[in-house]
Amino acid sequence: MVLTNPFTILAETVPPVFMQWFVIVMAILVVTGTLLDIIHKKNVKYFFENAKKAKLSAKKTLSSGEKISVISKAIVKDIATTSELGAGKRRAAHLLGMYGTILFWIGSAIMIFCYSAQSSETPSIWPIIWHVGAIMTVLGGSWFWFFLRVDVYSEAQPWYRIIKADLFVLALIASSLFGLIWSYLQSLNLNDRWDDKVFLVLFIVSNLVLFGGVYWSKFAHMFYKPGAAIQKNLAEADGSRDNLPPAADAPEKFGLGIKREEPKNY
């Protein structure tokens, strides 16, 4: 199973061009949904206006080299390792899901566009990347969903309570999980089986919900957060600090009560 390209087997019944067009349509849905989100929430407009205000209070002008250095540091530290989450379970689950999703999507694109034809031979590395990425996404997403969500962990809400903001993580887990099950059932290669087609349909539907629901989910946050992290680092480097006061140069005094229990408020 792990060494088999599931899209090559699917090509026996579905032409590769259909699969490729499906991926292209999903990409268009992401772009469209993100643009609609930007227009509706006007958060990008606020972001640029806030950056313009902060520049007026900058204490130094950064050179091109300094800006490149700050941006590179932000990409490596804040974006690639999500350092703002601290060294805990939340960060571990986030990294597991994030890199699993990246591997899963890259593996899907490569196998569909380059190796989905029946005559092609897929290098074993790509099915491995696809399956490992899907497993990482399911593990990271499930860890977050059942144990680390703020409303469950801090507000004692039941894990099965679903709101609109949960659409992204649930669709992400579902697409990876249904993809894995479909790949496994398909690899059994049994005659007259039908269950693999059921999970193929579920795999397709979950992807439609994931990529088609960008406007209603937190999918677009994947694009906003890197920009916000870079702007924050630039603001600290030029001294504007997003118009916030500098950190107090004094010891932290919270009293002994803070040691009674682990903080769970966000």
C-alpha cells in the first residue's frame, strides 16, 4: 500500500486528465475563497494601513539587507517552526499536522500530474511521502481536535461540539483519513469490491468541502499568519513595534498563586 501510487490504479477507470483538472479546480477555489475572504473581512486592508501607521513611528530605516535578514529569520523561526506557540503539545500537534499536510498535498500533485498514467512508473518515494503525510495530518489534526482545542481544553466544552470555525480542521482530517482508507482498500485488488469506491467518493467530497469552504473556514489564515509574523519582526527591528509600548525592563511578579495550576486561558 505505502509503495503504491493510488492514482495510477484509479487511472484504470478515471482518465488522468480528469484528476488533473480536479486539482486545478481546487486551486481556483482556494484563490477565489481567499479573495472573497479578503474583500469581506477587509483584514488585508487593515494590515497595510496598520503597517503604514507603524512606519511613521519607526526609529530607524532598515536597509534592504536588514529587511532580508529579518524576513529570513521570521520564515525560519516563526513560520517554519511556529515558535509563537511555545515548546508544548499545541506546537507539536500543529507542526505534525502542518508538515503532514504539506507532504500530502505535494505528493498528491506530483503523482497526479507526473505519474497518474497507467504506463508510468512512480518512484517509490512519492507514495511514501503521500501516505506518511496523510498519517501525520490525521495524527496532528486528531490530537488538536480531541485534546487541545481552546473550547474543549479551557472551557470544558464537549469534543463533539462543532462550529463554523472547525470546518477547516475537520475537512483536513477527513480528506487525509478517507484518502488513506481508499488507498488501502484499493491496494487489496480484490474482484468485485465496492467499498473502495465509497471511500473514493468520501475522499472527493471532503476535498470539495476543504478547498471549496475557504470563505467559511480558517483556511485563509494559512496565508495571513506568515504575513503577520513577518510584519511583526520588521516592526520590532525598526523600533515601531506596531505602535505598542516597549516591554517593561522589570522582573515579572505574578505572586505564588500562579504556581498552583498550569495556565489554560487564551
